[in-house]
Amino acid sequence: MASPSTLPYLIVGAGPCGLIAARALKRKGIPFEVVERHTRVGGIWDIDNPGSPMYETCHFITSKLNGGFLDYPMPEHYPTYPSWSQVLDYIEDMARDHGLMEQIRFGVSVTKAEPTSSRPDATWSVESHDGYLGEYAGVIYAAGQQWAPYAPDFDDMDTFTGRLIHSSEYRSPSEFTGKRVLVVGAGNSGVDIAVDAAEYGSAAVLSTRRPYYFLPKQIFGVPTPDLMVGKVSFPHVPQVSQRINPYQVIDLVLATVGPLEAYGLETPSWPLGATQPIVSDTVLHHFTHGTLTHRPNVKRFTERGVIFDDDSREDFDVVVLATGFDISIPWLDDDVVPPRDGHPDFHLGTFAEKYSTLYGIGVLHPSRADAWSLFDQLTQIVVADIQARESGINVDGVSRLRTQYFPNLKGDFPFVDTRRNINQADTLELDAMLTTLRVTYGLEIPASHQHGFYSSTRQTEVMSA
């Protein structure tokens, strides 16, 4: 068996999170390999990647100003909300510009990873679809959150004779041409698909089991998500004070939408953020024009359609279950990182509890405008931990971090008790944690807009236009 210090770390996945991890390890000279089962980088953003939930009309849900990689801005010529293909190009450019492509092994699917001993700092033996892959000092799960579709088991679902799919199987609005379409679930992808159904189908219905807040993508000329989390300054608005506080900003944004009952919807009884808000201009347009209608949750299926909770019934040709995803790590035994309702539990969204050489990147649900930057910031915890173990750097700080720091990342915010919210984290708690990591434990955590943090890994100049 090789010494851990002579072995590389294995990063599983070459989507955004895998590339974030690779770039962070490269910056500190930590040896690593990346394996990707597909033939190119991009993860879910490559519509041709088997299992990707991408669809032709998908656009980035966060803006180009804040939604991209830390210290690697999206091109200036991109629209505020880039298309999936533009995001894919940007991801590939980032990997190429930072010299990551050469360290990715494509067409390799991990099938098994297990510790070589019972020691918490054990090395890892990894197998792939075509045999033994190798021994590694540690393993980093970075394959993302949207590869394991979750579908509830509605009564009599197997009797439905129409087309029944999960949203992950949907690709093109042409699938809806002339069809009566029901979309079950109102995540942002579900709403996009409902809009496609309204524009291409003969009838379109959106069914939800709970109310949601609906927000415009842009307000007062700036991206709404950026404005609401303070990532852009409040613009000049006649008769509105520039000294408006964050809570007043939220009230003002909600006021521009007005009572949701005007769209045939119900206003939530909980505060904004307790569930994922819907950010879409077009869905409210279709509710207003009657090309999309809302119904309560599905009670059961019939041969030709469904019966809703209010006992109304409708016939449909196509039913799309936009009911979300679990996070599955199929190459790990369940007792290595025990899942809670389909979501693995990593300390600080990073550390596996049982083995100190196993990590997760991108497993939290941060619901913020700069999620990729946050995942990069959390990756610095991985970097610090590896350096402490391999090189003795900040051993005391990292040791105390692992054994003494257990913040409640939900805080006292009243998140709705749903499957998706298992790993949900409050923005204010996350910001407080990042500050604590810097100040109390001595970790190098970059600011989300810190320029030059990755200048040492960049091989080419970034073209901004």
C-alpha cells in the first residue's frame, strides 16, 4: 500500500462542482485526478449527457453577474440569464483556461469506492465500470444534485394510459404540440416546462401541493435574485428611498407581483425563502392570459387523467412529474454517508463524519444568487483539511473545526418540512459560517467576487467580450 502523501485525490464528476474542486486543489499543488463518465465536461449542462435533466428552453436561474465561477466572470456579451448551451460553453472555457482538461479521464464511471481500512484517515480503493481504477488518498464526491429523479407514488398511477414522465426525461416543447399537459410540481424547471406546455400544447395545467412565491427575473432593470440578496445596489427608483433596507426590498419586489390570488394562485402563509421561490416572468404571463391554469395536488390517477385534491378531474395526454431529485452516491455503501430522505449528510456541507478522507462538494441547497461561488468557498475547507493532514498546515485550526464547530445552518428560519429542504441552508447562517472559518479557524476563504484568487492556475487570458 502506498503512503497517503504519495497518492492523488480522486474527484468524481467533471461538471461545475468537479471543476471547482479540481481548480482549488490545483491552486495548492495537491495531486488529483478527475473522472467523468461522459465524454466532455459540463455535467447536467450538457444536454447530450445521458441522464442529464437539461431541456432545450432551459436558461440559467441565476444571473451571469453572480451565478458563475468565482474569479472567472461570464462573458460580457452573454444575456443576463444565459441559455444552457452558453453555460456549457462557459464551463468548458473555464476548464480549458485553468489547465484542467489534461487531468480529467473521460468515459470512466465509478462503480465502487471503499476505504482500505477501518481507520478514519483510510485511503480509498476505487473501481470503475471496466475494472480496478486505483488507490487514492481521498475521494471527493462532486457530481451534483440532479441525477437521481424523485417521483412520488400516486394512487393508481400505473393505470394511466397517457405518457407519464419525470421532468428529467423532458427535452423539447415539440413533445407537447397539440397535447393536453399536466405538470406536477413547481420548482423552477417545472414552471419552465409548464410554460412550454402553455405555448405548445392544447391545454396546460400546473398542479402543486403547496403555494409558492412567484418573482420576476428582473426588476427595476436589475436581476431580481441579485437585488434581493444584496449582490447589486438598489437602483434609482422615483419616490423610493435609496436607503431602503433588505426587508423593504423584499416587500417591494413582492408588491410588484401583487396578490397571487389574481393569477389563480394561493399566497403562502410562510415567509419568502421557506421553500424555493419561483423566478419566472413568463409563468405569470400565462396565468394572466388563461393559457396555463393552476390546480391543487393530485389525489390519484385515472385511466385518462387525474383527480385532484378538490375532487375535480381532468383528462391529459401527457403528465410530467417535476417532483425534484435526491442526491445519490451509488458507489458508496449507505452506511458510509447515511442519507436522510434521499440526501447525504456532510458536516459543513463538506466532511463525511465516518471517514476524514471523504468529502462532498455541492451537496447543500443554498438558494442564493452565487451558489457556485459558495461551493468554491466550501471547497477551501477540503483544501485546508488536506493540507493539515498532508503538510501539517493549520493542524490545530482544522482539528478544532472538525471536532468543535457544528453550526445549525438552518438557523431559526422556518423552512417548510419537505424532502428538498433536508440540506437547505439559510443565507445569513452561511455568511456567518464563512466569517467564522476565516477568523476563528484560520482558513483561507475568498470573497465571492475576489479577483485574482485563481490567477496562478489560469493559463490563458479571459476574453470578456
